[in-house]
Amino acid sequence: MFCGCVCMVLTFKFGSVDLELVEGDITLIEADAIVNAANPYLEHGGGVARAIVRRGGDIIQEESRRYVREHGPIPVGGVAVTCAGSLKAKYVIHAVGPKWNVDPPSKLDEAVTNALRKADELNLKSIAFPAISTGIYGYPYDLAAKVMAEVFRREIPHLKSLRKIIVCLYGSEAYNIFKEAFNKAFNV
């Protein structure tokens, strides 16, 4: 799954899906798709988005700009798909999460749900998520973890192709908060 890093990994089995929490760098994950915490214009200038383009190559930004030219900005909660360049993935699914105290909280649920459904629609076996909206958009880790766990519990029984969902968290603070929330949600 990872290349060249020592990280924390916690695995849960839920239905037919392995759900992993990983502390590390999402750009090093081997998965069919990785999710980018994107902005509506798919301009990848900071945070996870910048790291993805830096490691995956400018082709990701070029395809993103083409997508926005052809389809317009992505609504909050929506997703778009590009190639993954030189990442260890086939696709990048760009999910536009909500800004804390600006957009409706339901939009985080929508972004995670839409990314999962898009991966399943593409017949992918694995997907890796960052903690969407917790960077510059200011969403608290505990609330993001709760929402993501709820979406996974609700959506996993309906997935046809996905067999592994990875939540890749940057830093021990995020990892520990997600670990607590996912232990509550999946160790029942």
C-alpha cells in the first residue's frame, strides 16, 4: 500500500470492504483512485491538491482546467475525475468539500458519498480519501471523522466493486481523532 514511509495503520472489516485508517502521505498510496480535497475551480495551489499535482505531474492540473472549461465549476459536494499522472493510482477524484461555517454541513456527506459512488461507477476496487475540508476550509477533525464514518456505514452495503477504502490522514492529531471516531463506528 505505501512506499518508503513508516506509518500507523488501523484496519476494520465492514461488510465486504476493508476500511483502513492510515497516517501518512496520500500521494504515496497505491489505490485505484485517490480523492483530492478540491476547490470548485480545480485550481490545485495548496494543501492536498498541491501535493497531488506536485507528485503526479502537471497533467492533473491541465486535465482539471479542461474539465472546468467544458463543464463549469464543481458545486460544493460534487466531484470530477482526472487521470492520476505518475501517482500510484489510475484516477484522481476531485471532491469539493464545504467551508466550515459557510457551506451547509450536509455538503461534506455529499462530497464523500459522491466520491464513493463515482469510484464504484468506474468499477474500481480501492479508493483513498484525505480528511476532506479539514485543511484551509477549517472543518474540525472530529466532525469530519464522524461524517465520513457515517457515510461509509451507510454506503458500503450498496457498493458493487469497491473492496478497500483508505482514509489517509496527515499527522498524528488527525489520525488519533479519526481513530477514536472510527473505533466507535466500526467496533460494534
